[in-house]
Amino acid sequence: MKNSTKGLLGLTIGICVLSETAGAEGFDRALPNTEFLFQPGGYAEIGAGYLMPEITGVFPAPGGDVATGNIGRDFFTPQFAIKYDVNEKLSFGLQFSQPYGLLAQYPLGTPPGAPVPAQGTGGDFGADEVGISARYKFTRNHSAFGSVRVQRYSGYLNRGGVRFDFGSSTELGYSLGYAFEIPERRLLFTAEYTSAVKHTHVTKPRHDGLVAIADVESPVGVSFVPAVTGTPLENDTIHRTPQSLTLNFRSQLPIGDGKNLIFGRYRWADWSEADISFNGLNPTQFTDSQHFALGLGRVVTENLALTGMVEYRTGGASPKPGLTPFENSIGLVLGGRYILNDNVVLQAAYTYVKFDDATTTSGGVFTDNSAEGIAFKIGYYF
């Protein structure tokens, strides 16, 4: 295969590694990725992204504002995928990703004036996912693809100085998609639906303390009951990962020397139906999100290709949940792809995301927040 063809076919892969890791709603970490299924011949890739958010705010108080410090925490997202052609029409693939996750922590004493069991909210939870994929080509231009997704969800929530561990939950989901392509124009359009997945967790405190519970007879809708080390809470924690629709396209630009590519993405995610229920309460109250992205790529030399992409994500209006204290976001992603030899391709990307200012349901004010990240991926054709 000619290097220039590999360069054009793979331009969008490297730049999407990091566009997936910072959102404005819910806790997306890796958007659905089907690019590996459309690589020529046998193909495998391994990579990772590392994101560094800076999310700070204050709680206005009579004695002066109380600062939150950086509630965001750096996180690492590994990825792996492999694809094998059974024949000219049928391909199978296997993929590992971490599509959802949230890592954040407020200090004790925030929000000021709140009962101690409602202070110091934070946690680390998310999903590991293995997808078993297949693609079938009906004609040279039309194909269908899909996957069975095995999703394992676990983590913990901190509240009032007490850590609540979520028992591991493994559930199944699926995805279905359609693709249209014109190989000589490097044109590819895909539409993919991804199902929602519901996880139910037995939840146990690691320390004695108090925990909030829904109480319709209380003036504030909650009451506080004892939490005993190792004793499951009365209500299981329920996490839902959202159903979504993702549209991707790429095409060689019809003008110029044939070495330029345009690509884009649209994604809708049903986060309003994917709230977290903790001990009968709903602390998240997400809204549906949309993601728009548009980018350009250029094959610079026989071995080197560069890309740039702008993305915009909706995150709903304030007041926002305390663990996602930002509204919309806009991001810039710069990527590069270098063909080392006939089999090995190296990819890297850098991203910068600027979050809109927001207020939270607990009275926090968050301004001038952002995130930066880097990613690297190695692809191998066999």
C-alpha cells in the first residue's frame, strides 16, 4: 500500500484520541470509535490519552468566598483495538476502552453552611468496556457494522468524609451502524447508535458516619441516617450510561492536489436519562448533550500528515451538578501521523478545552476553567 493512501485513510484517527476525553456534560471519556474497522487489511492499535483539567470555583459566604481549589483530577485513558478480515466482505474486531468516568473531589467544608454529610463530595467511578465488533460489506460502497459491548462499572463516592464503595457491575450493551464509502475519494460516512446500559451497585461505607437519604416528609426532602462500616446502604446505587447517536464523515477535498482531507463529527447523548441515583437521591441531574466537530488534514510528505480540529459541546444551562460545574465547551485539537514503515504508524495529538462559566446547584461559582491533554497511539498493519 502506498504511504500517501495510509496517510489519508488514517488522518482522523490520531486526532480523535483526545477529542474524546473532555466533555461539557455527563462523564464521557471516549466517544464511540469505529475507525479501526475501516482500515485496510489486518490492523491493530494501542494508545492512551492523558487529560489535565483545571476546574476551580468559589462558594460566596458572609465571611468571604470559600475556594474549592482544583476539584478536577488528572486521568489516563488506555485504548486498544484489533481488526481482522475474514474475507472481502466480512471483518471482525475487538476493542477495549474506558468510555465513561468521573474523577473529582471537593474539600471538606464545602459548600459552606451545608450539613457535614453533604460536604466534601467527590469520587472516582467509571466503566471499562470490551466491544466485540463485526462489519459486513453489502457492496463496494455500503456496509453495516455493530458490536456487543461488555461493560464493567465500579468506583466510589466520597461524601462528608465517608467513602462509599460501589460493588462492581457487569452488563451488556450493543451498537448498530451503517457506512457509506467511496474509496477513490477517501470518502467515508458512518452513523452509529449505541444503547444505554444500566448498572446497579450494592453500596457499602468504608467508615462510620451519616448518609443522606430521600425523605418526602422532611422539609428539605432528605434526612440523615447512620452509615455503618461494611453494611450495605438501604438503596443500591444506580448508574446509567446513555444511549447515543454518532455521525462521522471524512472526504478528500475535491480541489487541490488530493492531499487534503475534511472530516467532522456530530454526537447526541441522552444524558438526561442517565442520572446517578445514590441512596434514593439524584445528585447529578444531567441534560442531553450534543457534540459538533470539524477538522482539516493535510498529507505533508509521503510519511507525515497533520490535522487540526475545532469542537463544540453543549452542557446545559446553570445551575449545574457539582461534579460537572461547567456549561458548554469549545476545544482545539492538533494531531500528527507519521508512517514509520510499511507496517507501523505513529500518531500523537494535543488538545485544549475552554469551559464556559457556570454556577452549581449548591451555590458554587466556577469561572475561567479549562483542560489540556496529550495522546499517543501506535498502529500496526498486518
